[in-house]
Amino acid sequence: MTERPARAPGLAWQAVRPPPAISPLRTDVAAFVGATHRGPIGVPIRVEGWRGYQRELGGLDAALALPYAVRAYFDNGGEVAWIVRVAGPGAAAASAVWDAAGLGGLPASRLGIRAATAGGWSEGARVSLAYRGRTAAGRAMVDVRIRAQGGELEELRAIRADELIERVAEQSRMIRIEPLAAPAHAGPGAPAGASRAFAEATLTLLGAREGAPAPAEYLAALDLLDELPEVALIALPDLHTFAGGAAPGIYAEAAARAEALRDRLVLVDLPPPAPGARWHADRIATWIEHELGRCTSDIDGTTAMWRAAALYHPRVRVRDPLGGDARPDREISPVGHVAGTISLLDRNRGAHSTPANARLAGLIDLAEEYDDAEHAALNEAGVDLLRCVPSLGFSVWGGRTLDRTREDRFVAHRRLIHRLVRAIRRVAEPLVFEVNAPALWFAFVRAITSVLLAAWRAGALAGGRPDEAFQVVCDDTTNPPEEIDAGRCVCAISVAPAAPMEFILIRVALSRDGALEVLS
């Protein structure tokens, strides 16, 4: 918040950033976990649009994959994202000392200036300070200008000297200031002219260190995501880079958590191949079987955890503004593009819409191509391929989860369940403290039925009538005395999701006169 106090007749203004509108009903919001250029470590940050991401966490970084994935997410239709920056314990912030002796009004005669967040981004950043001891307002003022090595610029003007520490903490995303010695002035009774009228200093911040994240940091980030009701998609675009062989286990943990919550989907990708190597279809199937398979844990006797995960391949090539003429493009994970497409389809059609057959923006090529036979094998293995389709361009060409044990393994089915769970939670929460009796059961059925009716009318459920599409039972059969004594109200819900269409069969025949007829 910035404020201009009213000291004379006229217009006073106060700029206040409203809190973000967070809705647990949304199923179009993605969360990204990984290394960013800057920003607080281990703190979920909500951003709106690519400019919002740049403002909070810096822009693209040639050494990092996550910023490119987030940019692809917004380019493909994402509106809101949560970002959790991870870094190792060795990360440190650069700092410098401002010798402010003889400058009245400041909190101390020596002030420590350090980068607001740890990481190599702050190494060599230059902080320019202009002190004005005599101003029209009668108070000492300080102008602050920060320029990082990557070209990021931040300017804070006309900050009251005695409020420098607080105002910088409120307004700057790049630096913090702290006192290192006693106040520079003797107090309100200090003689006039005891401080200089003007002074300038330019400091270089040094001592920054990067800290590569380890698997423990990713697991800690998953704990944070569990507490964010708005998150519906989870992407870890640099997991293979920093976690190495531990990546499958982290994906398994993320999928298990997502399945337990029943309201989010994990987007999985394959490790980047060695230079000159290729992910052959049989090699991909082996990786899924051995690497992901060894991490599978049974839930109720099934591999249900993988219902909440979908694997997308291949990697994609995008234009890289940091690559210069020598390397104008770079290869990145596809999860950012896919997450953006899912987000856009969610808002335009609904969560029950299969996130496929939609054009992907911002691609210049696919890292690998697969023929129809390989595509069929990968489809059975649970891989959702990205393909370049004539007249459509680059698009997702698959909509299956990694769970191969069930018929309803489609991404559309799982996301429909996620949407229903979120809606049912909302209508059920106001009933939590009601008496567990027939009146509550009736209210529960009515509230849940309203949610399912809306889904049926939107085409998300099969059946010509509502009773063919879903059933809701909450009575003494689902709530025997032992359930009531345990403080639980059990409601049994059955739904018939509309099956996504994967294959179109066209029957044709050649007539006697040589014409081609379409039979069905």
C-alpha cells in the first residue's frame, strides 16, 4: 500500500491492492513447483498472467525450466497460477552496507541492504540511494533505485527517511534494509544543519549463492499445495533436472495426495533424453512399468493413486528470447502448454471436457514424432501424445490417466469427479453441525442433487433422464447407528459419466457405378 497524506486542502489518494478472489470451486487453476529466478522460497505465490509472474518471481532464466513452462501456461489460456519456489539450503542473498553517517532522519548511521530473496539473481545488483535532507515537506527523503544484472529495474521515490525500512519492505520486491548501528541523529532536539542536505551512494550487492533443490524440497512443497483449495492441476516441469532418479517417487507421492483429496490432477512428463537419444515407444512403456510402477502403492487394493495423474509426451520446442542468434529456440517439458489448454477448456466447456483435440499455442516443433503403430502402443500404456495434425496444428492427442486398471481411466472422468467433489463440499459444509437425522439427510440429498442436475444438463453425465445419470441416497440404510455414533453422515452417490469418444468408425461401400457411399 502507498499513501499520500492530506496536509492541505485538495485531493488525497490511497492505493490499496485488493486481496485475490480465491474460489475453491475453480478447476482451472494450476500450481507449478520448481526453481524460479527469484522470489520467496517455500511460500505459495498466487499470480495472474505472465506479467504478474514476472513482477513476483522474475522473468525467464536461461538456466531454469519452470519460467518457460509458466509462460506457456499463460500463452495457452491459463489465467491464474500458484507458484512454489524451491531451493536448497545453500541459497544465500547478496548484501551491502550503506555508510549513512551524517545523514539526519535515517533509522541508523549504518544500514544493511540485502536482496529480498536468496539466489544468484541478486549477485552484482546495484542499489542507488539519493538522500535529500531539506525538502519542501520539511522532512528528509530518500530515492531508491535497484537494477539487477538481468536488467530488472525497480524505483522507489520520495520515501521518508525515518520510514525507510518499513516502506522498502512494503513496496520493494528486490531488497530489504535493516539497521546496523545507532541512529544517525541525536533526536528531535538535534541542531539544525547537523546533517548534510544531499548525498548519493551506489552499492553493489555481493555474496549471493544458488542452492539446487533436492527431493526433500519438492516434498515439502507438496505439503503446501495440500492447503490450497484453489489448485486443480499440479506441474513440476524441472523435477527430473533436480531430483534425478527420485522423480518417479515424487510423482507417486503427488499422485497419492491428489487422489486422497479427490480434487486435483498431476501432470507427469518423461526425463529429457540424452543428447542424440530418443524415447522409443517400447522404452517409454518400460519406464512407466519399472520406474513409475515400482512406486505404486495400493489404495483399497488398487493402483488408484495413478487415477490422479496423466503423462504427456513428447517435449516441445519453443522460441527462446534469451538464446540469441546461436540458439533461438529451446526444448522444454510439455506440461505448461497442456495445463494452459486444460485451463482454457475448463472455462469454455467445463471440467468434464476432454483436454484434447485443442490447438497448442507457442510451439515451433515437437522434440519427437511417432507413427500410428507407436501411438497405439503408447495410448494403451497411458501416454497422452502431443501431435502435429493436418489443419489443426500442434495439439494433445490423448486423454487417459496413468491408471490402466479401470475402464473409467479418462482424464475427463477424473476431472468431472474433481469438480463434483468441490461443489459437493461447498453445499455440504454449512450442514456440518446439524443433527444427524432425517431432516439433515433430506437437506444433504437436495443439495447434492442440485449439483448433479447441473452437471447432467451440461452434458457431463450420460442418460436421457436424471435418474439414469445419477443416484443420491442418504437415509437410514447409509447411516446405521454405528455411523451416527461416530459423528458421520454418509451419503452414497452414483454417477454415470458421459464416455469420451476416442474412435470414430465410418463404414463405406463402393457402389456398382463406382461411387463411394457412406453407410454409417
